[in-house]
Amino acid sequence: MQDQPAAAASSPDRLRLAVIGAGLGSAPHFQSLADLAGEADLAWVYGRSAGRLAGVHVPAPARKTTRLEDILDDASVQAVLVLTPPNTHLDIVQRAARAGKHVLVEKPLEIDLDRATRLVQACETAGVTLAVMLQHRLREAAVGLQTLFDAGELGRLVSASASVRWWRAQSYYNEPGRGTLARDGGGVLITQAIHTLDLLLSLTGLPERVTALVATSPVHRMEGEDTAAALLHYAGGAIGVVQATTAAYPGFPERIELNGTLGTATLESGELQVRFANGKHLALGARQGSGGGADPMAFNHAAHRTVLQDFIRAVQAGRTPAVSGRSALGVQQVIESIMESSRTGCAISLPTASQPGCRRR
């Protein structure tokens, strides 16, 4: 399907790219592309059917297509945004990498750690840039907290917590594939809480081991989990706690806390509050929606724009993007460890996926 005239040649100062996937989650990406028109040219938009593409506005001279080959065979396309369901990412990214296209993929990388690792390796082997849309890392307040933490201004980490108490009505999970292992890779952890958990891990690093429980509550009929709780054991003795659910009506702001020997930082829905032991106080950022309630798209696209802009500039400069594919493997490793700990009753040591000799509790 091609319903518009051929695209004009891209400016050498702008990255020529294509969007693969036109579902619900594509809206903030298109908004970001519109904002970044001075840095990128949209050449193609792919959808699995003409019906899916019918409601998508594509600014001229970009084209719509239901043939992925149209994008992969277009030598002028330098990069692709992969916004399709998680279980399709590996095949699409492998094909894009072989075609020499740089890739920005929507979270999660894939439905499990093995497939996610193969996806990252495919891009590394092909020598193309890979970034992931884990945009919470690049919110203003999160960047500020990272700077403080890296500079040692909170002192030594004592404890940490991440809380994602969101709400999804049953109608959300009635959509085909939602919350399934085959398409999404699971439920609340890999689809909703992955953003907050990834941000926590980008600050604290990976834990040494994980102890966890997950469950599907009476609130939902779904294959994956809608409730999870985990204990993270860090080298040096710090302890982390993770709580995640989509069964907390009507949905509450996500929250991260870092407790250090020199102060405590609280990051809640884009707003950072730091209280130091010497009496000083720091505030940064502002409250913003995160899609934690009935409307999963009730959030500002500014952080999406920041990740996309960083990706564009990383490709042009030949550098690693701020949210690289390899850096996103950590959160998938922890999610997989949480799920395995719940299945086995064992404390799961990282980076191994199991702990021989552990007894079921």
C-alpha cells in the first residue's frame, strides 16, 4: 500500500527515518517527530493493515505502507522506530540491522531476556545504533537525581524503593494479546513498571540477588501478573523494595526513594525532592501525568522527544545513545529474576538465572 507520492530527498542535516507500527503507543512518537522536524525527516509509516493505517495522519511527503520491505529496501532510510508488539521486535530489528538501519525500539526490548540479548547482539554485529524508549531516565528530575547520586551527594546507599500502583480496567486486558506471555512477555512488570524499575536500576546498578512474589489478583482476568513485590539485595548491604500493580484503583503516581547516609531523595511522577542531613533541601522538576490511571496515554510526550532527539544526535555523531540497547538488558534481567524467584521460591542470584541447591519456601 502506498497512498502518497514519493518522498523528497532528505537534507544532509536531518536524519531520514521510518516508523514501523501505528498502534495506540505510536502517538507520542509522532508528536515527538513533529517537534523535531528540523532534525529528522519522516519517510515511511508501516502498519500491518490498511485499516490500521487509515486513522494515522502522515505528513507529506512521507508514505504509508503495509510492506515492511518498502522500508528495508529504501537505501535513503537511515533509521527506524520499531513500535510493534514486543514479540515482533527481534525479527524486525534483525532485518533492519541487516539492512544497515539504526534502530530506536519501544520498550521492552523483547518478551524475554534471551530474545532481548539476541536483538542487542544483532545490532552490535551489524554496527548500527540501538536505543530503547525507556524515557523516564531522561526526565529533568531523573537526570538531576542521577547527577546528585553519581557525585556522591547522597552518600552511601542504604536503601531504595520503587512503587508503581497503577490502575487498568478489565477492558484494557480484553484487547487481544494484552498481558499475555506470548505477545507481551507478561503483565505489570514488563509492560508498566519497567519504566520505574529501569530508572531505579540506572541509579543503583543491578542487585546481587532478588527475592520476589508475583500474582494475578481477583481484579483482572489475564494470563500475566498484575501484582508483584520484590526484595533487591545489593552489594555492600543496601536493600531495595519493589512494588508493582495495575489493580490499585484509581491509579497513583509512581515513586522512587533513595536513602543515603547523607540524605534522602524522593522522585514522584517527575518531581524530585531531596532532603540532606545538613538541613539543605532541593526541589527539581514538576508533577506530570504518567498514564497510571484508566487512560494509559495520559502523559506528556516531552520525555519521548528527549530520547528520540538523543537517538538522532547519537546516530549523527557516531556515539552511544543515552538509553542504549545494552543498558536496557539489566531491567529485563531483573524482571526475569523476579518471575523466577516467584516460581521457585528461591532467592535468584544475578547474573545467573537460577541458584542450585535453593529450597522452595
